[in-house]
Amino acid sequence: MNAYLVTIVAVLIVKYLITSTVNILNVKAASPALPEEFKDVYDSPRYRKSQMYLKDKTFFEITFDTFFLLVLLLLILSGAFNWIDVTARSFGFGEVLTGLLFAFILFLFFQTVHLPFQAYETFIIEEKYGFNRTTIGVFVSDILKKLVLTSLIGGVIFAFVIQFFIVAGDLAWFYCWITVVAAELFVTYIAPVAIMPMFNKFTPLESGPLKEKINSYVDSEGYKLKGIYKIDASRRSSKSNAFFTGFGRYKRVALFDTLLETHTDEELVAILAHEIGHYRKGHITRMILFSIINTGIMFYLLSLFINSPGLFSAFGIEKQSIYAGMAIFSFLYIPISFVMSVAANIMSRRFEFEADRYTLATYGKPEAMADALKKLTVGNLSNLTPHPAKVFLEYSHPPVLQRIRAVQGAR
């Protein structure tokens, strides 16, 4: 039996079993007793609602993961990848265009598989718990925009990668690495002004007490803030958030309009200070460097396996090609990607604590910080007592109770 096939099937099944087991443990870890820290903001009915939300979301995730695993196994074992390759080759294009067509067919197939689940999550689950504000028109428009953007940006990058592996020999992986990293940095740089406004309206924060307090804090820190914007997140969901995006002259802090509706000025300044803390502590740069290293490892390993006959035989692909080799290798890379994701989450959780400490050191007001975290948690029906395994594997932020207790302990 083909060793690559056995390995890939085993990897898919083991990852599914780990993820599903952790999800089940996470639901069982949900405590019916409301933590003391939330008794001033959570009533019993809403807390029970948050636990029902957790159960429904978890059942949905396990259902989707099960279905998707079966689809992948069917594709691999039925020889569907070879059929797609034969179809792409039938147009008589060169290697690069054939590869783009092959990738587009796969991408379109997986998007189609995901679409009904995405619709169910949005219009059934999120609607049930009062979060959804997405209309059918916005939902379809978002999908089409993402399809076009992914096809254009991803297609150009994929074309360069194929060409490098055709002509650059042993150094192909290095040229691919540099090219992909440069493209990702460029997209990150222009995203706040060229991509994100395609999905949300960015409006400069209007003059008033909040802006004055923000400017006062920013000036006291000697920090040059390029722009503070509110975005119309409420057209899709009632959930709240804030984020830092871009760098250089397109660096922006974005506040959800739903956040502005539910938080006091002091809480909003604390949230902003937290986001600035990520920048001032170098967290963004370090996460980018981690991603760059991960990309380099991926392309180097790809160069070792991309021409392996056994890899193509495992998927029943009759003719070797760069583009098909890349698609198959992505399955082999799953364990490494999984480990790197866990490592990135460990770093991210540590950075969140550091950004919280930065907020307390520069802005003070631990009560405002704690209240902001509580309101975000209650408003989003977040899980207060996640299982440690779930946190370790998937959480990019520490559990909210840990953050609140750390903030309150700093008083």
C-alpha cells in the first residue's frame, strides 16, 4: 500500500479525532455556576443562553468537520484529483495556466461544499441567538467579492510559484518564499484602504468627548496614530470587537460601531490602549516574523516532496505536475501546520497579557479594562470556562476570566 496515502489518511482522521474530542470536552467543561466576576453583568437566563450557544456552535462544528472529512476521503480515494487534472489539461494550456485552472476548480468545489454550512451558521444559529444582521444580498455579495479577490490575488501568487518551480531548480523554494512573503506584506499594507473598505465602511471617528480622551491618551504616550475609524460591523452582526490593521501610513485602529454603542468612553480608551500596546510591544512584528518563518519551512519541505512519484500515486494522479504536487503536499503539511498554529496561539496569548499590562501601566483604570472585557464577553455570549485543551490548541486569547483576574490583581 502507498505509504503517502496511509500517512495522509491517518493524519486527516487523527486531526479530526483530536479536534472533535477537544470540542466535546469543551462543552462538558461549561460550568452551570456563574463566576463571581460576572454576577454584576450576567443574569442567569443570559448565562444559560451563552451555554446553549456554545453547545449549538460545537455541534455545528463537529457536524461540518465530519462531513468535510468524508468529502476529503472520498476525493482522495476515488481518484477525483486525477479527474480534475485531466479536465484542466484538456484545454491544452501551458503548465501555469493549467495549474491555475486546476486550483480554481478545487477552490470552487470546496467553496461550494462550505456554502450551505456557512449559510446555516449565519441565518440559523447566529439568527437564533440574536447576532445575525446579514441580509441575503450582503451574504451573496461578500461571497462573490471574496471569490474574486482570492482568485485574483491568489492566482497571481500561485502562477509565480509554479513558474519558479519550473525554472529555478534547487532554489525555487527560496524564490517562492521571498515572493509570497513580499505579496503578503504588500496586501497587509494596502488592505485598510484597498480591500477592507470593499466589505465595510470606514468612517473617521467624529469629534467629541471620546475622541478628545483618545487623543489625550495618545499624546501622553507620544504615539502617532494615523487614524481612528469606526466600521459598520452592525450590518452583519451585533457582536463587538476592535482591531489594529495595516502598517506604515495606512496603519489604522478600527472600532466596531456595535462596540461604540455598548461601552463607556473610559472602556473604549482602555480597549484602544490595549491595541496600541500590541504595536508598542512589538507583538505585530513578531507575529509577522513567525509567519514568515513558517512560510519558509513550508516551501522548503515542499521542494523535497513535490516531485515524489509516490505522492502522485497516492492520489491516483497519472501525470506529475508542479501544481498537483503542491495541492497534495498541503495534506502532508497538516501536522506541521497544526503544531505551528498551536505555537502561534501560545505566543498570542502571552502577548494579550502583555498588552493588558501595557494598558494598566499607561492608562490605569483597571475597572474600565475589566468592565470592557466583561461587556465584550456578555455581548458575544463567549464561553467563560473553556477546557484547558481547547485553550491550548485553539485560543489566540487567554480565557476572559484569567485576563480579568490578572487585571483586578494589578489594582
